[in-house]
Amino acid sequence: MATHKLLLLPGDGIGPEVMAEVKRLIGWLDAQGIAHFETEDGLVGGAAYDASKQSITDATMARAMAADAVIFGAVGGPKWDSVPYEARPEAGLLRLRKDLGLFGNLRPAVCYPALADASSLKREVVEGLDIMIVRELTGGVYFGEPKTITDLGNGQKRAIDTQVYDTYEIERIARVAFDLARKRRNKVTSMEKRNVMKSGVLWNEVVTQVHGREYKDVELEHQLADSGGMNLVKWPKQFDVIVTDNLFGDMLSDIAAMLTGSLGMLPSASLGEVDVKTKKRRALYEPVHGSAPDIAGKGLANPIAMIASFGMALRYSFDMGRLADQVDAAIAAVLASGLRTADIKSEGTTSVSTTQMGEAILKELQKLHA
């Protein structure tokens, strides 16, 4: 049996608490001989700054480069608000994405039937929702140059951010989306602003060309990003896979996240290029939620997004789709049983701690594997 190398970066706030539940799951998989993982722990974010005055060290980056996958918790908190900009906790995550070449961000938005009433939308709109937003992660306006603030005098300043995309960047993220759609419901919706942005014109053109050359079997539609945001709220189940740029992906994925009722429920994956020789790709998996320092150490954190992020690692890095399906099914079964952490608690349900939720999910997984 192959040994998979994982670098675990719990980070700050509730990160270590939710990561502990992933470690529990990994320990059981190892003990049962279902899979074999070699794990290392490292520091990132504020925890790394406290130890080294850096948000991530070169040594930790080297371990990330050597790992088959990085499992990431959360970073940040008021404690580090005054640290130098280049050493802020979030800089550690940005460096990981940049140095590992993680250009493709996968953000699923899944609404479990037991949580349909937790959404701000009507049950019939969100129940059974299962969409995937594919966001280009290393280009666009967040990374384009020039990026400046210029003093014009007379109390006036000018801020410039530059939206830049090259053909190859759009091609590779489009392929990620089309490949995913083939394993789902075979539909891709591409979103941009071609009516007012030249980058949107190129985006639309390149996605259309990739579709015509390589993916004619997949249904492709185009929507303007603002209209797409409206339709995500109006009738989200019309979508399967949405592919979009860095800026619009940032906003649209957060809209999709809240359709499900809680950010604490949603995982994500960030993927790099497939290595031609090894057929492997660098990847980082993390929950969508933040570090939530206000509840850190209180046993209130929801570990579901962290556990589901590990499930995505099983699926996309280790080709263990059946096991990933079982992790998802275990989560659904626990929710159906009425167990809830504080963030998703509602009348008639049973409140449990972070550890109790993790234990319950593992117990359900054990039943599925019996």
C-alpha cells in the first residue's frame, strides 16, 4: 500500500481544534489499514510569527513542496493586527498558494437535507444543492501589476489595481472545470464581464475555444458575473460547475457558501498543475471558515468543513473517491441524527462540542466501513 505524505498546518484560532478531528480520522484509517499516511505538523500564520517572526518559514515551505498534500486549518486574529504587512498571518497562506503553483480553487457548495432550513433561502431552493465553483487563484486583479497608490497632491490620491490574464491561465482553469463536470452532471457555466472588461472578452473567447477543441461532450453556457450572482440566489440548482476568475470567484463562492446556511460547513481545495512524469499535482485543502479567535479553545468550533476538506484530499490527491463518498455520507448521517455544533444549532437538535462532532462522524464512517 502506498504511503501518502501529508503536511498538517493547523494555524491559529480554532485551527488546531478542528485539525485534531482530522488527525483522529487519519489515525483510524492507518490503524485499520484502509490507507497509510505519513504526517508532519508545521507552523503557519500567527503561530509561525510568534515562533520565528515569519508567517511561514523556508523550512516549512520546503516540507510543503515535498508533501503529497497540505492540510491547512486557519490563520489570523486580532493578536497579530499590528505585525508588519509582509509578515501578517495571511501572507503564509498566500505564499503557499504562490510557491506551490496552486492556480485552481475548488469551492463546493452542498446543502445537506438536514440543514436546508438553516439557509436564508426557502427550503425548496436549496435542499439537495450541490454545485462546484472553480476559481482561478493566482492571476487577475489580485496579482496584476501595476498595483499602486499614488499621491497626486492637493489631498488627492490614485489607487491602481490591474486585471491581467494570459491565454494559458484561462485554458488551464477551464480544463479543470470541464474535467470536473465530466464526473458530475456534465455542465459548465463560465462567468465574466465581457460587456465592460477586455479580460472578460478574452476569458469568454478562450473558454469557448477550449470547449470546442477538447470538451464538446460537456454542456457550456456563459453568464455575466453579476447576472450569475443574481441567479445563484434566485435558483442555484440550475448550476453544476461554475468557472470564473479570481475576483469574481472570490465573491461568487462566498455567495454560494451562504446558500448552505453556514461557512463552517464548507471545504475547499487548491490545485496545481499535473506533473507530466509523476501524474501527481501539488494541492492544499482547507475549510472556508476563518480562525474564529473569539471561540478558540472553547470546544464550540464546527469541524465538519475541516473533515470535508480532508475528504476532498482523498478524492483529488489520492484517488480514493469511494472513501471520500463515505466521509460525506458519514457527515450527512450525523446531521440527520440531529447533532449540531453551536454555529448550526436550531430548535429540536442536540448541541455537541467539536470533539463530540468529530467522534460521531468517525463512528458513522466506521459503520459504513464495517
